[in-house]
Amino acid sequence: MGEHILRARAVLELAASLHNDAVRGALIVGAPGAGKTTMLRHVAGQLAGEFRFIRLTCAPVPALVPVPAGPAGLAGPTGLAKDAAGPAPVPPSFNALAPLLGDRTSAYAMPSLAALRQMIARLSGLPQAPVLVVDDAAELDQGSAELLARLAGSGAVRILLSARPGAQLHYGLAELANEGLLSRHTLGPLDQREALALCRQVLGGPVLPAVALLLSRSAGGSPRNLVALLDESRRQHRVVERDGCWLPAGVLPESGAVLQDVLRRELERLTAAQRRAVYTVALAGPLRLPLLARIAGPRLFETLQAQGVLDFEPADDDAQLARGPAVRLAPAFPAPPLRRIVPADLSRELFERYCAAASASPDLVAQGVGPARWALDLHLTLPDPVLVETARLANRSRDTALALRSAALVSAPELRPAAEVEIVRLYLRQGYAGRAALRLMDVLARATEPELLRRAALLGQEAVVRSGGSTVDLERLDHAWTRAAARTPELRGERRIGRLLRHHAMQLEGRYAESLPGLRQLTAEANDDGDPVLVARSLLAEAELAIGGHSAAAELAAETLRRLQAPAGTEAILHNSLALRNIRCLVRAGHLAAAAAQLDLFEHQRLEALGVFGGTVEFLRAWIAFRQGRLQEALPMLTAVVQAFRLQDPHQLLQYALGLTADAAGQLDEPDILAASSEAFRDLLLHGRRNVHAAMPVTARARIIAAGAAAGVPSALEAVPASPPPERARADAEHASRRELAVLAAALAGAGRITEEAEVQLLRLRLGDGHALPRLRDTTAGGGGMEQELLHVLAEALLAEDGEALLVMARTAADSGYLLLAAEAARHAARLLAGQGMGGRYRDAVRLLQRLRRQLPGVVSLLQLDEVHVPGRLTVRERSVATLAACGFRCPDIAQQLGSPVRTVEGHLYRVYDKLQVRSRRALAAALSSPAPALAAAVGRAESALAGPAPALADDLVPDCAGRG
């Protein structure tokens, strides 16, 4: 694993144990591959300046006589080997400590007391306190273990030990632990954060979190297993590097040659009977304990459980528990690689034993795909109904290889449609939506079972969404469904799915308002939580959101997500997509905390879906971070998401992700990322496929335009300049950008896309276009939700030039977590309050901006103290210093608020006096109260280019701060 430490808290606890005079050291307990050796090495390296670490090497020795467990779960001092009946104990031989005792030959015959004296004498001469480190302490020879316990007990040394669960420690070391003289630290499986950190270290760069989560699950949370699977993933090109980020490219492996070799070595520690028990559980899946005892032999499970190889499967109900607890493999021993190392002859023999035991006690057989997989691996023939059921269960349990193998073997014509549906599910799970759509049309043409036809139609609808299909594809699917329903008596009166497909087609054409009545009727008529109702509710939430009904959309999405937690149907493939679509509605509606909680739940309950939707989940997390103002956190997430969407984009979100990336890059002053995002967006517009979200390319384009305006780019279709443009070019670009944003906003308004229009109007406002305010006020009126209410107050206060209301709204937005919106409002509040001579309230606005600057590190575009968007004689920072100075702030106060040295502020102020030809702050305030000729001319050009009178927001004047309030 390298030197990277994953368990920082455990390392700190170990270091504290070595500094604690009340204990003699520490014991680390963890399953094979949990990272015990790495932790010992890291602690030794970290504290090398304080202690002298001496590593003892121990060779395997025969196991001690089993003894009862002590209070801490370790072998206690009672029932010891020396008290057991049998041969007299042999004289101690200090194999592990022999190098510290001098001559190895004499160490074998040295009396214990003499050895103890010699060790104390040798260690007491060291310049640092000695710490003896023993990895796998259960393998210490008896003499060394006894001497080590005496040394630690006397306080002559401290000890760091590691052991596996259930390991039989020497009675002296066990007694130290049971008496609390050794602090015990248990290493469990890696959590999500630790798995991601390890993946980043091994791969040498950022990793999409879905990769770490999926591989960590396959590795059972074991660092050793995870490293082996990462190496196998790279070897098979299942993870690929794109612009420095590692992304999934296909189904991630669950096994590999390295991992198989590791597990083979682990199993060599077991007896032949114990290995047979482990192989049986790996091949058959979870087994009832009585059934395992009949196949592999009695009294094996307890030992293997103590060693951390087998464990109990959690019982779903009392009825299952009454038939006997189910036994499964421990996380550190994953089944896929274990199945590959079972000898063929032994596998066949165990299968025959399993079949005999299952026939004798059928009530002990647990449901699962293990026996069917086992039979197929042995090249046995299974009936077609069993193959279809195996494919269905394999799809549900995420075993894609078994699902495809089982479904492909079905030959009965009447069962082929059912097998094809399972193959379709498999294709959708792997992201092959186009292949799935082709097979589903064949299923609708041949199948006769009503429920199978319903599932095929809904899966076909999902395939259209994921493949970026058009209304033509949905109409073709509707015709196929209509023909299938006409030839099936049970479906002749059913109209629900056909209506659902037609309303979905309306939305693909952008007719959201037109689809609302029919969708509302569909959801009102249904009294169940079947898949058609869940799809209808999701479409209804998206339609409500499109027309500006944020509260209604959020309520629908939240309720649909609640129903998806315990769905009436079993179409997990469809439910995964519906869950993310509803979470996206929550994000767009501004319910960010609820959306984040649902994403956590999605990753926990639907981990298998990350193979396809890993990029989508990360995009939603990045979007939430963006809307909360955490741009420095969101930008690297978005750049990784863009690369992930290039490989797999099931919901066609790439264009919008590029727009968010460009927007974040512009606000964080990252011109290279802005240029790359703009260029990628242009390529998609020219060569990309159609996007099922008609408005998303428009809003993405608007974000890129707004971000480009700061870089002097007049259009998103032009290249971002390599160097900052001159002031005149920047002003012209900003003017052109305002015009283009106005055109996009008008197009969205004409299409009835209220939510997206409000998004573009806010971008216009950011560029100082006051013409956006009336429409921003109207589009956010009555929409519901905190964010919509804040935007409505912002627009009304700016139209009324009410600085006090803006300041109150800014504080509310900051307290509610909408930091970017708070910064926008505080900036305008400062401008208005300063111009109205309310110096005290102006200072309050400035202080809020300073607080927001600390909360929004790196964001500069919204945190300036003025609203100047045309070229002038003063730079942005000079204008900020001049404004504060004119309002009565002294240079130290200005330096503190701007985060600059006092000498720098004095230099800015000197240049301001020189440029404006003033000699006092009173003269400075007078100079700032009237625009210079160049400014006035620029304002005139900007106002004449836009139709109608602009609100006062677009004055582009430096505020008058002469009044102090």
C-alpha cells in the first residue's frame, strides 16, 4: 500500500499509547490485508525521533493448545498449554529475540532469567526508549513471547504487536492485554473516505468516487484486496485516465490473478477440512449452518469465524433464523476470486455433497444464484425456467456475467422474450442503451405475457432517455406497445402506458405545460406505486419545475423518492434512473440539503448503480456545492465529471456540466479551464448528438457566455484569449454578451421554460444588465422555495433601489447557505447604501462582504465593492480603495477589510489621488460623485444599444460615498 496512511485516527491513538506511562504498548487486531503491517511501519517512522523501534521477525510455529478467551477476547492465562495434560514443555528457545541476545546458538539453551537480565542490560544502554515491534504476534515462539511479556511488564521496553482475529497469543502477552496494559486497536474495513484516498494514492491522481466505492465493495473493504483489484482494473483497462482523472471504462473486475494468489496463500494456513468449508460457502453462496456441517463437516464454523474467515449472514426475519443461521464469507475473503482457485475435482465432489444434503433437507436451502452458477461452472445442463429465474436473480444481485450466461442459454421459444428482457436489463446496467432499445422492440413484437410487455415498454422508455432519443423513437415505441396490447386480451383495455409515452413525447418537444393536465390525471387515477405511476410522477415533477412551480416539483420529487425506497415493483434498473431524476429536481428547486441526503441514501442503497450513474451522482454533488458557493470544491469535481460523461452520459448532462465548469472557472479566475470548457461546448454544438433536455444546452451556453464576458469573449463560440484583453475589448465583449443573454432569455420565455429563464436572467444581472430585473421578479413570483423567494426579493429591492431590503436579504441568504446569492445582494446593497449617503449601513454591507470573502475563497467576481462594468481610469482594486476612503475608512481599516497590507492600500490611494487630481478625501468624494467624461460616454453607448430605459442598476457609476450616515 505504500507509505500513505489511511487511518490517521488510529495512528494518533497508537502514538498516544506509546506516550502513556499507564500502559506498556499497543495491540492492533485486524483481518488479513487490513493494513496492520503498514500501520506499524508508519508509526515507527513517525516517532523515530522519540523511540528506538526494533522489529522482531518471527517464523510460524505450531499452534498453542486452544484456551478460553479472556475479557478482551484474547487468550487468557487460564487453561494454558503448560498446565494441559501431555508431554512436558520443552526448554524455551528465543528464536525471535536471538539477534538481541548475541550468539544465536547459545540463545537456544539460555535460561529465561539470564536471557531477561541480558536483554535489560542491552536495551538500557540505548539512547532512546526501546519499542519492540512484532507483526503477527501469534507466530512468536514461546520463549520469545514469554521474555517479551516480562520485558514489557517490567517497564524496560514498550511493545507494538499485531494479530489476526481469533489469534492465540502467548499467555503472558494475552495477560497484559486483558489487564489493560496493552491498548487494543481493531482495524475494520475501509470506509468511503479511506477507500477513495487509497485509490488516489495507488493510481496517482484524482479518482471518480464511484470507482473507489465499487472496487472497495468487491474487495470487502480490505486495503490489500483493493490494491490488487486496482492493479487488475488497470491491466484490463477498466479504469482509464482522462486529463489526470481516473474513470471507469466498463464493468470493474471482481477478481484477478494477484488477488487469487493472495487468497490461496491465506487458505494454506487452514486445515484441509476448513478449506473445504470455505470453498463450499464460496461456491454455493450463503448456506444454512446445518447444511454446511453436513457437507464439509461439523464444528468448523466456530474456528473459521474466530479467524475472521466466515461469519453469519444477517437474518431478514425470525422464520429464516428458525431454519438455522446462514453462513457467509467474511469481507476480507471475497467469493469471486475464491471460486476461481477451487480445484475442479474438489468442486465436483462438493457439488455432489451439496445436492445430496439439499435433497435430504430442502427446507435448509437458501434462495440465491450460487447453486445455479456452480452447476453452470461444472458444465451441467439446467432447465430453461431455472435459467430465466437465475438470470433474473443474477441481475438483481449485480452478477452481470451470470445473468448474460443464463439468459443466453434459454432456448424455449415461449421463454425467449423473458430472457431477452433480462439481457436488456443487463445492457441498461452496463450503459448500452442503444442495444437495449433494439432488443426491446423485438420483445414487444413477440411476447404475450402482460406483465412482461409492461416491463418491456417501460424499459424501452428508459432506453430512449438514456440514448438521447427523440419523439420519433417514443412514437415508434408507442406503436409497438399498441400492437402488443391489441393482440393480448388482458391489455386491450389498458391505456395508461400509451398515455404515459405520449406525454413524455410532449416533454421531449418542450411542451411541458401541455403535458401537465394529462400527467396530473394519470397520477390521480392510480392508487398504487407501480412503475407506470412512478414514471408519471417523475415526469410531472419535471414539468412543474419547467414552468416555475418549484414547491410543487419539490414535493412531488420528495414523495416519489420516498416511494422508491420500498417500491411495489422490482424494476431496479428503472428505479435507479428515476431516483436520480427526482434528486435532480430537488437540486434545481433549491432543496439542496434534501438532495444531498438523498444522494447519500442512493450510494448506500443502490451502490451497484454507480457503474452507470457514478458520473451523474458526482455531477449532482458538484452542482450542490456550486449552488452553495463552494466553488473551489466544485470545480475539480466538475472537471472529473466532464471526463466521465464523455465515456458514459446516461442522462445527457454533459453540456450543462460544461456550462457549470466554465462558470466556476470564470468566477475562480481559471482561464485555462474556462477555455477548455468553452471549446468542448462548441464541439458538442457542432458535432454532438441531440440532447433530450431541450433547455439545458441553452442555459449551459448562457453560463459560458457570462463566464466568457469576464475574459473579454463576446460569444461562447469564440476562443478565450490567452492573455487578458484591453479594457475597451473587454467592454465590447461584455456588451455583446449582454445582448446574447437577452436573446437566450427571450427564447426560454417563449418556450415557457420559466425556471431556466430565471437562471439566465440572474446571469444577465451578474453582468449588470438591469433590463433583466422585471422578468426576474416575475419569473420568481409564487414559485415557492427559499431560493425563489430570495431571488424575488432581490429583484424587487433592486427595482425599488432599496439598499436596506437588499442587506436584509443578503444576510438571510448567507444564513440559509446561498452564499453566491448573498454576495450578489450584499454587493448591490453596498452600492445603493453608499450612493444614498448611509455610511453606517454601507459599512455593515462591507463587513458582510468581507465575511463572505472568507467563506468563498478564491471567488473574486462577486466580491468587489462596486458595480463598474465599463472601462474607467481606475482599476478594480483602486476603485474599491477609493470608495472606502471616500466613506471615511482609514488605511488600516481598508487594509483589514480588503485583506491587503497597509502599504499596498496606501500605494493604491496615492495612485487614485494622482489619477483623479485630488488632494483630500473630501475632494475624492466629490470626484467620485460625478462620472468622468469617458465613463459618461461609455454609459451612453451601453444605454443606447439596449431598447428601453435601463433601471438604475446599469448606471455603471462609481457610488457616492461622501455621506457617512
